[in-house]
Amino acid sequence: MASDYLRPPGRKKGGDHTPPAQAGRSTMTEKGGGGIEGGGGGERWKAAIVNLSEMGTNVESLQKILVKKAVFADEETFAKASLTSEQARTIKIIWVGFALDSDSCIFLSVEVFKLHMEELRFQKEEISKKQSEIKVLEATVLTLSRNDTSAED
């Protein structure tokens, strides 16, 4: 009888066992939206539960590692470590900038080298043309000088 006062209005003794927060709501299975008994969605729910349990295990492992590896320091030690860490980050940033500058310098040097090689090839071709012209002129001079000596005889 006292328990009747604790029951929400409209509920009878021995009625359905749906908690009051769920009263009037349909379940995912009733709507056809999954649930283990609902068919294809059940596999996704199982996989999600497995993923959550694996994530929980991973978090626990990380907590254990952090507790084992944690370093507790006083203010002075922490300040020195912070300064060292900041310096390390600054050095890394400078190093990356240096590497990028070096890469661009190397790239530009290669481009200049290619241009110089192209110029040298062009000059070699010009020299070859001039040498062949000289040979033709020498042959012409030789032929003309033979003709002159033959004409005098």
C-alpha cells in the first residue's frame, strides 16, 4: 500500500517493467533501427561495444604508464626543464628552417649548374660549326692553290 504511493500515476501493480524514464518511448528494435535482435545493426553495435572496451583498456594502460613514468619536481627543477624544453623546440624550429634554406640553395645551385651546362653545350656546338667551316675554307684554299699552280705550268 505504501508502495502504491511510490508508483507513478496510471501504473498498476505487476504491470510492465519499463523504468519511468523510459515510459512512452519505443526501443531501437521496435523502430527497426538496430539492436542485437534487430538484424544487420546488431553487428555494428557489437563492434562498437568491442571498440569501447578496447579503448577503455588502452586508457587504463596509458594511466599505468603515466604513473610509472611521471616525474615529480620542485619549482626550480620544473623551470629549468621548461627552459630546456623551450630551447629544444626553438632549436628544432631553427634546424627545420635551416634544412629548408639548404634545400632551396641546393635546388637553385642545381638550376644554375643546368644553365651553365646548357651554355657550354651551345658553345661546343658553335665551336664545332666554326671548326667545320674552317675545314671547308682550308679545303677551298688548298684546291684554289693547286689550281693556281696547275695554271702556271
